[in-house]
Amino acid sequence: DIVMTQTPSSQAVSAGEKVTMSCKSSQSLLYSENKKNYLAWYQQKPGQSPKLLISWASTRESGVPDRFIGSGSGTDFTLTISSVQAEDLAVYYCEQYYDTPFTFGSGTKLEIK
Amino acid sequence: EVQLVESGGGLVQPGRSLKLSCLASGFTFSNYGMNWIRQAPGKGLEWVASISSSSSYIYYADTVKGRFTISRDNAKNTLYLQMTSLRSEDTALYYCASTYYGPLDYWGQGVMVTVSS
């Protein structure tokens, strides 16, 4: 199974600050045939279902603010929020869909100071 | 508007069975793969099972293989999860989620399953 490791487990930042969180996979998520990374980021706000933010490691979903930036390739990935807003309070999960069993990281909880 | 509405959850004794449903609307259900993902109270997300658009491909997590069965009825726009031999560790909020090309693009609101005597 592909193990997904997210760090940090929690982070507290002030509104307007930049935040980065990491997601590392135990094997490469880069499929050589199409040069795509099979990595997604989800946002789960308190009491809500997860929401897809970014697919293919760096493709922002429609309607997702451009302050959310996904980057990385292979085994190392990053989600950056360029200027955190109060409504970004949530747990952020990465997920690999390269192979079954699909696996999630344990999440990074973002708190607003 | 895409909607996924789960139902069928509740309190069940260990060893018993339960069947979850997920009614889809707002998109062409028969074109999408579907998934069940669960979240134990206060914990992270765990993928449970996936089924392709035509039911040709089905996959399970090892933790549920042999006990859970995923199925779908495209005529009814409905996804199912038949759960048998339930254990306390199956207690979780169960989400259904669609996938068109890989990631889980839409999620339902979830249905709670509690396994306890």
C-alpha cells in the first residue's frame, strides 16, 4: 500500500500569512505514460464533508480561490495558501489515486490565530 | 446542482448487517465511478470501496474485503454498500463520493453507522 505522510499535523497562522503543508508518498505518484501525478488535496471544514481543492497535484478545481496552490511531483507535494483567510479554517488531506487501495494522509489542521 | 444523499445508517449490534444507499442527482450517474469513504469519530479519512461506472471494476480496502459489498443501480441513480459481520471498528461516518477521472470530485453529507451492543 502507498503510505501518505502529511506534516505538520496542525498549524496556527494569522490571517494574511502564507502557509505551506507537506504531503509525502511512499512511492512515486507520477505515471510515466501521461506525466501526471495522481495526487489530490481536499479541504474539510468543521462539520462538513471534504471538498476537492486540487487534482493532479497542481490543478485547481473550478471555483477554488487562486490563493490555494498545489505543487510537487513524484513523492513530494505541497499545498500552499498564499494569504490565509478566516474561512480557510479546516483540515487539509492529501490523497493518492495512483493505485488501490487509495490512501489519504492523516491531515493538517489549519487554525487561525 | 450535484447532490449525493446517503441513507440507511444507524445503530447496529456487532455481527449484524446494514445496507447503505446513496442517491445521486444533478449529473449523469452512469458515467461516473463511485466510492465509499469513511471517517471514524475524530479521525481521518479511509477509503472503503470503489466501483466503476458499469460495475466492471470493483475494489475494496483489506479492512472490509469479504464483509462489505459495493454495488450500483444506474437506472435508479443509486449506489449501495452492503455491510455484514459488522465490528466496532466499522463505526464511522460513511460518505459516498463520485469520481469521473480519478480524484473524488463530489461528496455526500455522510451517514453515521454505529456498531455497538
